[in-house]
Amino acid sequence: MLTGRKYRLAPTLEQTEFAETIGNICRSVWNTALEQRREYRRRGAWMNYAPQAAERADAKNDNEWLKAAPSHVLQQTLMDLDRACREHGTFKVRWRSQRRWSPSFRFPAGKKIQIERLNKRWGRCKLPKFGWVRFRWSRAPGGEIRPATLSRDSRDWFVSFLIDDGQVTPEQHASATAVGVDRGVAAAVACSDGTMRDREFTTGGEDLRYRRLQKQLARQKHGSANRRKTIAAMRRIKRRERDRRADFASWTANRLATAHGAVVLEDLKTRNMTASAAGTVQAPGSRVAQKAGLNRSILQKGWYQLETALASVARYTGTRIVKVPAAYTSQMCSQCHYVDPESRESQARFRCTRCGHCDSADVNAAKNILAAGLAVTACGDRAARRSAKQEPAGKPRGITCPTAA
């Protein structure tokens, strides 16, 4: 199956400048082709990949600046733009700003790429027009190389290889156990077996330094060298935060998928949940600050990142990922199945108003999620959201809610 390997590059000064040049060329080609597509749409006509690729070839022959970039890299940029326009629409695709967009480009021909290991810590790869570039050997690629992508994050350059490792997904997991997972704000992950997993992704010193850099940035002139240095320092702090979050998501997903044959999650739409309250239809502009804080907390815990990490690990372990509706999971007692919003005493504590059952609010929700997932699998569910043998979605059958009385 296909998987990714990412390494930090150690290019020379000439290779760094060349990578910046190719990134600027790809950004210019993207913006020019996007503007051409939009202009055609304003006239009521269409522009697709084939004529743009032909025009790109003619323009490269007449422009010395475009000749610096490999042809297949520019061709891949036009293919990425064509796919984005088909999926999202021509006028919804974003421009690539020189200030905000980090340079990134892809080498689609994997046969032209070679990898060698130099010693325990370093290796090198041969890229078209770059020659040999050293990178930090954190792990062996372990498969056939497909496309490679160069990207810049803060001041460092990285290379990502798409690898075909030749493995296949097992037909069945070695374990028959199942676990329910509740993703929360107080604790990132709560499991139905009582396990709680959480981690701080930033330190107090990093938060203080980032706020100071924000104040410093507000006083600096746009386009100045000092402003660029401040932005680079801020991006380094955010990159460490992203790396810790990705490590936590991968570590947690590996433990869950390795130990259990089925993992049950809530079917959450993180993008919709983290939308700004300023433009909502119901009471637009109300409680914007509170909603912004909740959005930051959700994004800080990496809910969607954990879901994608589980799906990736499940390919190797054969674990089933089951999604269930999130309605009433935090308000229902896992013992007597009674629904009452008052049972949720606080963010961390649950006490049933009927039977008096006490438990952690997140663990109680995880147990309800597991029970819903087992019911879905017992019905012979054919899809992640709807079963042909399952009753219509809504309030759980046989459960009364005092607010509805």
C-alpha cells in the first residue's frame, strides 16, 4: 500500500536558492493559470488542463526564467490546479500569496529519484536539476519510491516521498475487542476502558514568547527584514506545536489500532464545528469571543488529525473504524441509558439524575459511543452513517428526556 516518508533536508546555499526560485515559478504559474481560467469563466467559456499545458510549454521556450524549473514540476502544478478547480470550483480556489504561501512543489517521476544512505544519521537523494541533496535519515524508506514533494516550513526544507511498501491490509484483526473513543477539550482522548490520553503541545515559555512576537510584529513595517525574521520565529514555534500534535495523534492511533479490532468514534464534522460565530444565520455576531475560544480548543486537541491517523494505522492492523452519531452521547447515562442534560454536572463530571451513577463525563460518553458502535455492527451496517437494518436516526429508542415531557 502507499504511505509517506518525510525527512528534513540539509541543502547547500545554492540548492536553497534554487528551491526558492522553483517555488516562485510554480506560484506564478498557478496564479497565472487560475486567472486565465477565471477570465474564461467570466466569458461563459471553459479552460482546462490540456490547452494550458500546451501554452506552458510555449511560454517556457520563450522565457528564460521559466526554463530554470523542471518541466514535469510545472506540469504537475497545472494538474493540481485542474483538480482543485474541478473539486471546489474555479472561483473558490485560492491564490498563492508570496507572503503567506510556503513554497512547495512536486517531482512526479519517481524513477528519476535515487536515495542512498551515507551513515547512521544522514542520507542523500538525487532530484532532477538539484543533484544530490543530503537529508536527515530518521528511518528507512522501505519501499518503491513514487512522487517526491519539496516543501518549506519556517526556515527548513523537507522532502516527502510517496512509498509503495508492498504490504496489504489484513482481512481480520488479531484481537476481537472494541473500544469507544470520545474526543474532548479537557482531555484530548477518553476511552471506554477508562484510559485518558492528553498532552500539552506548547509550553508556558513558548506561549509567552509567541505573544511577545505578536506585539513586536504589530509594530514593524510591512516588507521589512526585521518583520520577516519575526514571522520566521513565530512559524518555528508553531511548527514545534504541530509536530507535537502529530506525534500525539500518531502515538495514540497506533496504541488504539494495535490493541483493538474495532475503534468507535463520533461522526464529528470538525470544519463545521469550528466555523466562526460571526457569520452564523442564528443570531449572527453573538458570543463570538466564546465561540472563538472553543474553536481554538478543538483545533488545539487535533480531533480530525487523530481520525486520519487512525484510518492510516488501521490499514496495517485490519482495525475497523466505526462512526456513530454524536447526539446524546454526553447526556446519556451509560448504566441506565437515561438522557438528561442536568446529569452533566461539569466539563469533567457526570452524575445520573435517575440512578445516581457517577463517572468521568468523557469516559461515560466513550462508553455510550462504544454501545452505539456495537449496535451498528450488530445490525450489519453497510456504511459509516446508515444501516439498512437499523432504525431511523434520532433520539435513542426507549429513552425519555425530561425536557421533552
